[in-house]
Amino acid sequence: MKKNMKIALFVLSLCLLAGSGRAALFEDGETVCFLGDSITAGGIYQTMVGNYYLTRFPDRTIRFVNAGRGGDTAYSSLSRLQEDVINKKPSSVAIMFGMNDVNRRAYVADPDAAKTAEQQDALRRYKENMAVVIGRIRAEAGNPKLLFLTPSPFDQTVVLDKDNNQPGCNDGLARCAETVRDLAVANSGLLVDFHAPMTALNLEQQQKDPKWTISGSDRVHPGSPGHLMMAWLFLKAQGAPAIVSKVSVDAATGRVVETVNAEVKEVAKADGGVTFTVLEKALPFPIDPGAMRVLNMLPIEKDLNQQIVTVQGLAAGNYELRIDGTPAGRYSAQDMEQGINLAFNENAPQFKKAQTVAKFNELRRNAEALALRLLTTRRWLQSNYKINPDDPAAVQAHYESFTNKSEPNAVKALEYINKWPQYDELRQQVTANEKEAMENRTPAPHVYAIRSLQ
């Protein structure tokens, strides 16, 4: 038990350290590029970050650009840096590499001198290439703000049925994380530490269940819970506020006691309770249902999603809360006086509106991720196979050359054949769904009614 508590405190201290001293939220009008490998290319954690900004700051227009590419390294990103980052004229760039740079194949049980040398060489090249990437971004992209993300972990401790472990790989990634920390200091950038807190959570949970992992069954790619943890760590490092809104009224006197990020009017005593109208200036942070399992492990609700309603001066007893006439819950007078958090209340119209925003942002992410995969395959056909990607016969012949059609490179080629004609349409879908998400995020006034059930 003491060991678990130490790990939990370690996670929290790392989170606080990651955000200390350099907290900086994205401002209205910013373009933010997320540069990285497949963990970035999926667009999941940055879409969650985007959901937070869409709902918490509905008056800000921030463009998030996915510049992640599957299989990429710091070195290989240099060939696409101009098109994917510099040409976007970013005001901020978040950089995460390491998972492919570390040379996972060099990590085996009882490595010999040759394998150890491979590991050290990979770490040396990672440090050199990261410095080149950063230097080019600063020099060629107008010296944008830089956010340095330590790589998410390779889970070398989880017990899996698959024979896919590479012992010591996560220790190599920890060395990559040290490089990232040094670069953040040297370049006056914001450090966002994924590696240490996620590794610590894995170790903590594996004491209870050796098969538990935040890193996915391949030990590399986090699922939704892992990406939610990454989004939380990212936002905490930026100093993101916890409060969605805070409203407190006194039912006995009919007065407003406190408001934070909200306006309250038309307070009136009624039916043994009170009614009032609230215009909140934000929506709750919508969280993917598939990621919910980490909410009881990490203080995400406390740190990022506090939509508090407090009613004082109620007589002892039980009450029903209605919002715009729809039941939203039943609470005791004591509960109401202590304050209730509506951020996860599925019956609340604010929750539903936030979910609509997240739905459109997810549609945007899906279209963008597919478009980026197609673009990556197009570049891969040109660079790796010297094939003209605009020659359908040549691409088809390339696909037919694979004996095993389930081989990853064959699958990519077939996807390109079937989907590349839709590329322009996919980019249009990205723009259209981004617009829908923004248009649906504006808060509206709601009538609250707290009525006695006695």
C-alpha cells in the first residue's frame, strides 16, 4: 500500500513539475502543429486537447494541425518539415519523437556488446537529429513557441500473451526523455512529460493486475485511456483551468452568492426551492466514453472539468434539479449546499452540446487521419519504391507484387489505390467538420429549477 502511494505521489509530482514556470495556454488565432510519429498521426490526444479548447474557450479560434506520420523519426521528419510544419506558419509546435528513434530491435534480453552499441548509437543520433529539427523550426518557421513532449512509454513490464517484449526499450526511451528535458531548457520551451507519469501509472496498476497497461497490446500505441492521460498531462503543463463554471445561489434570500465564468439572473423562490437562469461562458470538457476507466486513477475531473452548481438555504430534505424542464438529478439539501458537478451529467443540455462538439471534432480527426495516411503512403511509394503515385498501373503492379496481401506494406498500397481519389474530399470533410464543431460550441442560457420532493 505504501509503495502504491509513493508511486501515485510520484506521478502527481511529475505532472506538477512538467507544468511549472512556463504555463502558457494557446491564444485566439493560433495555429498549432503537432509533429511526431504514429502516436501523433492518429490524432487522438491532440483531438482531446482540441475538445478542451473548443468547449472551454468558445471565443477562441485555434487551428490544430496534425503533422504526425506513422513510422517517423526525428531524422525522417526533416524531409517533410517544410510541407508539414513550416508552410503552415505555426505559432506553436509540439514535438514528440523517440518511439522509432530508439531502435527497439536493439533491445533484447541479455544484449551483447554489438546490441549495446546499437542502442547507444540510436540515442546519440536521436539527440543530434532532434537538435536539427528544432533548429530548422526556429529558423525557418518564424521562431514559434515550442512544446517539448517526452515520448510515451514502451511498456516492458506488462504481462501479455504476445511475444512482443523488448526488454530495456523503455529505459532507452527514458534516456530520450532526458534529451527532451534538456532541449526544453535550452530552447526556453514548455516541457510536457508523458514518459515518467505514464510509466509510473503502469507500474502502479500492474501491482494489482500484471496484464494492465496504458500503452496498448503492442506495448507502443496507447488506446483512448492513454491518450486521455496524455491530453490531461498536456493541458496541466499549460496551466489549463479546472473551472468550466461555478454558480452559487441562496434559495432562502433569492440572491446570487457567487459566479465564476457565468452570469446568473432571474433568481426566484418557487415550490419550496428556487429557480434561476444561467448563461455559462463555457461547456464541460467532453470525454470519450472509452477513456473513462482512468478517471478513478487520475484527478482529471478535479483538474479539468468542474461545472459546479451550489444552492444554499434549502430546508432539509430531497430535491429535484431540472434544467430547461428536463430532470437532471435528485439531490439532498446537503448535496446542493456542498455543490454538485454537472460536467458528466448526461441529462444536462450543456453535456449534450459538448458531446455534439466532440462528435464533429472526431469526424474531423477521422478524415484528417485517413488523408494523412494516404499522403504518407504516397511519399513512401516515391521515396522507397521509386514509383510514380499518379500512375495507377504502376501502383497496382506494386500491390500485386506482394505474395502476402496482409503484409502491412501491401495493405497500405491497397488503401492508397482505393482511397487516394477521395483525398480532396477528405480535406474538405476536415474543414467542414471543424466548422461544425466551432459553430456548435456557443453556450446558451438555461433555466435551472430546484424543487422540493417532499
